[in-house]
Amino acid sequence: TKNMIFVGRFDQNKGALRALIAFHQFNKTNPDWTLTIVGNGVLKDKLENFILSNKLENCIKIVGHIASGPKLWNFFDKSDVLCVPSYTEGVPRVIVESFARCVPVMATSVGSVPFMFPEDTVFLKNNSIEEIEKGIKWCYKNKDKLKFKGKHGLSLVDSFVIKNNIDFVNKIFIKL
């Protein structure tokens, strides 16, 4: 079984409902995949109702909000790709957390996302349901490339760790 994970707020901007609908379309022909949804928010009832009305309880699980740390990392460790279909982003920590666990990322090219891991992210042309489904299909068909993206992304994670950035700035100040 392969697993896609969504981690974020359940609102229109973050795209949890679009990811869920796209996954449902994909899952009709690929029932060996599952979706784990981590988070909470105003669209929780809509997500739950969609899952129930489409009888998806066996392949889609909403686990609620989980703070960053070992419990969340455990969910990443059981996943094959993170889906981030946002309309807007700043510097999304969830992408760094995902790559820190060798889990590749499929995301829209918004905010700083295209500059964070440009070679390792599977970029969606837009955040429509159709485009998200295309992205999931690409991940399904390109398992080896996807695995490489996850491993290579891990090698770049250190540049996003705050302590490393503080140490870098401190070295500059010491030289002054």
C-alpha cells in the first residue's frame, strides 16, 4: 500500500478538500493507495461528510491536529508523498519536515515553495482538482524518481534548520 499525506489547516487556502477530491478520483483506479489527512479547521465537517458519503473510510483517514514532533514524524515515515496544494504559502515548515523524513513533496508553485527544493518538489501547474490528480498519477507512475527526490531533498534540509542559520549569522558577526 502506498500512502499520500496532507498536513495543514482545513481551509480553502490550504486545499485539503481539493486534495481529498483529487485523491478520490485517482483512487477509483488505484485502490492500493491511502490518504492520511493531518490537521483541523473550518472544513473538517465537509471533509468527513465527503469521506462518509463516498464510502472512503477504508482508504482515507482524518487523524486531527498533531504538533510537530515524533508523533507527526511517525505519520511522515508511513507516507510516500506529501501533498501541499495551497493557493498561497510563505515558507512552509511542513515541506522541510517532510523532506527531513525522506518524504518527497508534491506542491503548487506559490510563495517560497519553488525556491526551497526546486529540483526535488513535484510541482503542480495550478491547484485545481484535475492538476492535483495529475500530480498524484505522476507520483504513482514514477516511484523511483519520487524516492530519489525524497532522498535528495533530505540532503538539503540542513539549510532550513534555524540553528544552522543562527550559527552562520554569528560567524559573520564574529568576523566583523
